[in-house]
Amino acid sequence: MGIGADLVLAVCGSGGSDGVAVFIVGIVVLLWLLAVGAVIRGAEANSERVLLTGLVVISVVIGAVLFFGPEGVSGDGDYLTRFFLALLIPGAVGGGVALLTQAVPVGRALFVSVCGALFLTGGAFLLLFASLLFGTGCLE
């Protein structure tokens, strides 16, 4: 058994509640939806809302593909680099779209792009940490 399996076995059954961990993740997802929704609803024109919604969707996909890809971009499984790239590339796409189209403020485009990239990548980290801190560490 490798060291990773030993660590998981040492944490499993710590007496926490997986329901509490999932509840915490659900609350954070709800807050994420409210924040991103408020920024999109605050857009002045319908075309701006459509562009911001598209940026969120594209950023979620780009962030997830970069972070959860089989070997990542670097090919060595370096998750920290993958996490930073999963944030930077969607942010650059959002900023680029805002500058090229002039249809949406750059700040809003960067915000929704980075939030979109954080949705699945940050959610995975949040689920891990909530499981370890508040749950049993196993999420069975």
C-alpha cells in the first residue's frame, strides 16, 4: 500500500459527519451562484448578460479540462501548476473577450471568468477539505 492509501485510511472514520461536509459545500455553491448571478443580472444590456453567461460556461469547461485532465498540461501531475493555469487561462480569455468586443467591462469579464474557473476546481478542493475537517474523510 502506498503512502496515499495509508493517509486515507488514517483519516477515514474520524467521527465527523459527511452530511455536514456536503451541506457546507452546498452553502458555498449557493453563495457562488448568488454572487455570479448578481454580477450577470447587474449587466446593463441583454447582450452583456449573454456574453457574461457564455464566459462563465466557457471558463467552467476550460478550468475543468486543464485541472482534471489526465496528465495536466505539464504532463507530470503537478496539481498546483494545473490549478494556477486553470485560473489564469480563463481569466485571460475573459479579459481578451472584454477588450476585443468592448461589450462588457473588463472587471466583470475577469470576475465571471475566474469564478467560472473556480467552480469545479475550487469545488473539488472545498469538498476535500470539508470532508477532512467536518466529515469522516471518506465520503462513502
